[in-house]
Amino acid sequence: MTFYKAILVTIILFISLFTQNDGHAQQEQREHFETPRLVIGIMVDQMRYDYIYRYWDHYGEDGIKRLVNEGFSFDNAHFDYAPTFTGPGHASVYTGTTPAVHGIIGNSWFLKDTGGRTYVTGDSTVTTVGSNSDEGEMSPRWMLSTSIADELRLHTNMKSKAVGIALKDRGSILPAGFTGQAYWFDYTEVRMISSTFYMDELPDWVNEFNDRDLPAQYVSEPWETLLPIETYTESIEDDNRYEGTFRGQDRPVFPHDLPAYAEISGNGIFANTPFGDTYTFEMAYAAIEGEELGQDEQTDLLALSFSSPDHIGHRYGPASKEVQDTYIRFDRELERFLSYLDDNFGKENVLVFLTSDHGAAHNPEYLRDLGLPTGNYNRSETAELLEEQLMAIYGFNPVRTLRSTQLFLDHDAIRANGVRPEHVQRDAADILISVNGVAGALTADALRSGTFTDTIHQRIQRGYNASRSGDVIYWLEPQWFTSNRQVGTTHGAPWSYDSRAPLIWYGWDIPSGSSTVPVSISDIASTVSNFINIPYTTGNTGHPMNHIIYGEKQTY
């Protein structure tokens, strides 16, 4: 009998070993038909992955650390396309696909049919709701796929609610999609607004929120560091030549005299401080209560995007004390928000994910002073070179325009001269590759028909939309910049400092754990869809991550 007991114990131990998830006991999963009462997406604009651990010792126990310790973190998550900008980032998270499919190829782009330019959410057919400015002439009309907000609403016969909130219009509109509600900040009239695409008038709760005039409170005192500035040893000296300033400010140093700068630029300058995050959280509380989100049997969606870290990052750069203070303050606001969710819903009834829309590069002058590889690329000189050399080859100028890192050819001139467009594309790509700082170039012909195994080439291809992108797409060497930037930073490259993003799942029945399995940010939407039992978006190309979270094997 002892022998058989020993065998039984061995079998039980064997099974136990294979039902653990990355060393953590797996939580009991809900029945498949159950769904959380509320899904909350938190996107932190320009949040680099390393900010989680760079400032770890300054975070409290119940904000970012709570997400990491109690949630499931994907530590090798990347945007699987380029360019890495705000518009494409938000569209990719909520549509589950890339610019090749959803069509949001930048924050703005050249229109091949008219020769004009469009803003990512610009729409002159709608008007502002909530102010007298034109800041509300916005909609998702350029997006070619539904978002998870749309699919949730369709699935529940429009009973579920979906609300997008951000300071930036594109940070709320693209997640809310075509059938949700989107609210964003009017920097001119300093209030939250929407457009007639979504509604005819603002709900009472939004008007009440605007009546609080929180921006006036935020700029009534100087911006000082939350903790003693001498403890911010993860950042460079406060007074340096790599950072920008507010209008009227002589040096980029703490304390920042917001009352004085608001006199010059208006109260909207608070959006360029951590208090923009506080404002966004306050709007989130108002939305949850005003719309009664998560209060019935239908799952609701709240899409939050925090725009201020991007404004601050562009001005000061990743090495600054201003960026460090921004994330320390964000952590405290997140702690308050998670506590609010505990009190009003219970952690087990909400599903939260936190991610970013892109990363950021270090300031080029800072890198140069450290002796690290960097450089500045001159687009106007490259345009002149292209025109000159292509004219020498073909006897006419086939260049229409050079925008961002895309070359658009003059197809009318090419046809009139009897030249094959793909030949001009190849010659132009060869010229571009010869330019100092250009890492590579791919023609539209290659992007439409080719198959690539190299990661960077794949990212360029996924960022190419056949109807909207140029004839040649090129990209720069790591840490090269498309301007003579002296202060702050920018983003948009296919390299890891721009493509890698935090991705943490929390709440519901999410087990604690982490994974370094490569995943794409465009995998988020299908993962959410699986959690709430709704169809994938119309353009979905991502792969759900649920099986990784729960330690299950999956094959595609």
C-alpha cells in the first residue's frame, strides 16, 4: 500500500509543477462566459519601458509597483511597425493591427490625390461641441478599422458604453472609435470638448467638470519636485543645455514659476506639467460616475490616455529631472485611482492594462557629449540631392515631395516621359541609402510584394499603407534625428528605444507574473476581445496573449 501511495503522491506533485505560472500559483480562472464590469486602458504617452525600473525606488507600494507585483507584465513588448508616433500608437492598440491596415500612418500625412495634408483626426465636416474654437473639428474618419470600443458596442446592441479621454484629441478619438464617446482638451479655451461626430451637446457631467476650472488651480503655484530634488539621482543635473523652457523662462530649472508663465501663455500650460495627468484622472472619475460605467451587467470600456508625459518629454528629454518628477507624480495618482477602483468595483471586477504609444530617444547633444553615436539628418539637402541626381538620370524631375521619411514621386511626369515608376523608386532608394545617417530604404513595389525576415524591414512594411504611403520609405541610423534638435527629444524610429513599451495586465483574474516572450502592442486588442467575449476588430492582425498570461500552450 505504501508503494502505491508513493506513486500517487509523485503524480500529484508532477501535475502541480506543470500548473504553475512562471513560479506563481495560478489564480482560479473565471467561467468563460463571465466578463469584467469595466475594462480600463491606460496609455501613457511617450512612456519608455525603462521608466518602470529607473524610478522604482521612488514609487510607492500601491501604484506602478502594485501593477507589476500583482499583475502580469510583458517585458518584451514592442510596436511592430514604424513610424512610432502618437496617432499610429493609439490606433494600433485599439484596432489590433498596424498602419498597413488601419491606415493611420502618422500624426499627419501628405494626400496623394490633392497634394494637401491631413491631420490624423481632422474632419472639417463636423464642428466643436463645448467651445467656440475649431479644436473640435475632429473624428476618426481616417481610421480604416473598427476599434474594440466599436466591437464591444456592436456586440451588446449598443448597451455597453465606451468613453475615450485624453488631453490630445487623437489620444481619445482613435480608441473610442466610431461609436463611443470621445473627449479631449481645448488648449485655446482651456476646457474639455467633443465634436458633433459624437454628440450634439456635452453631457451635464462634462459641463460640471469644466465648471471646476481645475487648470486655474494647477497654475496658481510653482511646479516643484514632489520629493527633494537632491534624491533624483537617476537624472542629470537640473541646469543643463539639453532642455527647453517655458515662454518667459530663462533656464530650465526647478521651481517652474507657473503663475508667471500662465500670464504669458494662458492656463493651458498646465498640460505641459504633471498636473495634466492629475486633470486626466479627475476627468476619469467624473466619467465613471457621470456615465455610471461598470454599473450593470454589460461590460463598459474606459480608454484613458495621458498626454502630458509626451509634452514634458519633448521639452526636457528622458534624462531630465522633470521627466522623473512626472512619473513619480503619476505613480501617486495611479495609486489613488487603483484605490478608487477597489472601493467602487473591487479589483476582481475590473480589467486594466497599461501601455504606451511609443518611446523616446535621448537628446542628441547629450549623447554627443558622452561620445555616443548620434547625428542630425538634413531633409532639405536630401530633397535637393534626389532632384539633382534623378534629373541627371531621367532628364526630368520625378520628385513630387519629401515628407517625414517618405518620398512621393510625380507619377504624372513619370507617365508622360514613358518611364516605369518602379525603376525610379529603385534609383531613388539607392540615392537615399548613400546619404549620411540613412540606414535603409525600401520601395513601394518591394513593400507591396516582398516578404521580409529582418525585424526592421518587417516594421517598415507594417507601417506602409498602399493607398496613403509614399513611393520610397526610408529610416535613419539609431539615435539620428530628422532635425537640428538641440533640446528635448523626439520619436518615430523603428529602433528599440522608440518601439519597446511597457505592457501590464491587472485585475479581474489576472495572475501575478511576467514573460519575456516577444509580443506586439497590436496584440492587445484581441486579448481584450477574448477577455470580454466579443468579436475581433475588422482589421485585426494581432495574436491574443491570454494563453501566455495563464501559462497555457498555444499554437497558431
